[in-house]
Amino acid sequence: MNTDKITEHIIGCAYKVSNDLGAGFLEKIYENALVIELKKQGLHAEAQKPLVVYYDNQVVGEYFVDILVEKSIVLELKAVKSIDKIHQAQLLNYLKATGLKTGLLLNFGTPRLGIKRMIFTTDEHR
């Protein structure tokens, strides 16, 4: 399954969780529910998956992804009033540091699910 189809499935699962639970819970509740829904839909999903961070081709540490889907898509979950630029920068840095290309920032903190898809590409012309 290609990345676009996987993200489409993820977004569908996130809408189901958002519609069923509504706003007002902590991120962990949405994380647990979303993992259940992703697995029901046949996707490989790992919560709090440790990923190694590299700098100059050397390991500099590790962080835990909220959810890693199909070993390639990072899900960063929030339960806030609105998605801020710092949340987007956080996800972009996670993608850059781990070498993964695709991430979704999902905000369950409002009555309408907030979704921001981010793609990390290397731009050698900068």
C-alpha cells in the first residue's frame, strides 16, 4: 500500500476516534483509541515507538513517537485548542532527525479534528 493510501486510512481512523470520543480527553486516551482503530483496519501501528535520532550520521539520542504506522508514518497527537507552528516544527524535526518522510499532526482538542500532513524532503539548494 502506498503512503497516500495509508495516510487516507489513518485519517479515516482518526475521524472515527474523534467522532466517537469527542474533545476533552488527554492525548493518551486518543493515542490508545487510535492504535485500536488502526489495528482494526489492518494497519501495523506501534504506540510510543522509540526512534533513534541522528546528527552528522551519528546517533545523538532517541525519542518516542506517539504512533508509528507501517514503520514509515509518524503520528504526532495533540489535544490542544489549535495546532501551533511549534507543533509543526516538532513533527518536521522528528522526520528530519529520523530520516522518515511522512508525518501527520492530529489535534483531538477541538470538536472538529485538526489534521496537518507534513512531508520532509531534502533540498540541496538551500
